[in-house]
Amino acid sequence: MALLARADLESLLRARQLDRTLTSTLPRVDPRDDLALSPTGLTTLDAHLGGGVPRGQLSELVGPRSSGRTSVLLRMLAEATARGELAALIDALDRLDVASAEAAGVDLDRLLWVRGHAVCNPGLCRDLNQRALEQAVKALTLVLQAGNFGLVAFDVADAPPDAVRRLPFTTWLRLQRMIEGSRTTCVLVGAEPMARSSAGLTIRLIPNPTSLIPGRFRGRLFEGLDVEARVVRARARWQEQTDVRVPVSTACA
């Protein structure tokens, strides 16, 4: 009786397209399949990701300040635009430095930059921050609904953590269902994990003091950054850890 009830439940879930859960196992993705993966452009990182970040899923790029998250984000945007794709950046706090993006190789003609106005002070600005983040989510929704973007990044890395945590969890579920099966890679950029999809992944960047090399400056360019990247995949139930050299040149403001 129990087996019959389980079979009926699984059949119902498949009919509603709800059978993909944290307990199901995903087949391995061909790293050469451009329809399934979006390479970051960082050779070492892509090797550990199996070719890149999955398309049609919410993934996360998280880490504290000075962890390299901006450098990795700019490299991903540069790689996407170099492939001829359109990219979008929902910049909740209006933090993007255009000169840095251009120096990192981002084709600005292929980048949609949506600028927000949240502030870092969580004190008297609590309601303002909440409204600003909600507006940023609405902008993200419109961009994802529009389609045609190879990479969409939602950057709330410097937003007050409390404001980010107050965003309803159903927000991420709705966004995931919106891009599922599409060719869009959506990356949530923050100081801590938010809500990547079960088939997405979390790239956690942590400054690695044992392997950090001295920064090298050449004009406006900063070269040389070692970070420890921990890649977490929910369904696979494993955590990879590796020291990744991020060979990204980032312009200094």
C-alpha cells in the first residue's frame, strides 16, 4: 500500500513538474554544451564547476568584502558579452564602477545596467532599504521575463543583511520557475547565501591568507588575487573546495 501511494505521489509530482527536489539526482552536464552551462572565463574555476554555471537556474556568488566577488562577477560579465550574449546587472546599491567593468573586458554596449539607490546604513534607513530592495527584485523580474539575456546578475552584496533576509523566500521560488528551462544564467551576488535553486550552485569566496600574493598595480589595473572557492551543489550532496587563482584585472577607482 505504501509503495502504491508513493508511486501515485511521484506520478502527480511529475504531472505538475514538481518532481525535481533536493533528493533527486541530476545527470551530469556536458561541459561543451553551451545550452546548459555558462562558463565564467576563469579556467580553474570552470574546471571545478564542470564547465561553468548552469543555465536556467538561480546560482549564488557570495563572500565578504575583499573576497574577490566583484572581480569574479566582472569576469563573468566580460565572458558573457565576449560570447556575443546580452548581460544584465541589477545593481541594487549603484556600486558598479564603469571604468573597472571596461578594464575587466565587459562590452558595455551589451550590458544592461539597472541602478538602485539602497544605502548601507541599516538604522533610520530600514524602510528605505526594504523598499529599494523590493524595487530591485521587481527590476530583476522584468529583466528575466524579457528573456534574451545570457547572464543576469542581481548584486546586493553591500546591502544590509537584515534587509536581504526579510525578502520572502517565495520570491526566489517564483524567479526560479520563471527562468527554468531557459538559456539564462541568473547569479545572486551577496555577502551570504540567499536562496539558490536546488539545481543551481553556490560559489563561496573566502580570502585565503596562506596563499594571497601581493597585489600588483599597473596604472589603474590591479592584478593578482588568490581566493578559496567552495562550490556547493545541493542535489549532489557534496562540497568541493579548492584554491583558485583569479587572474582578473580590475580597475581601481
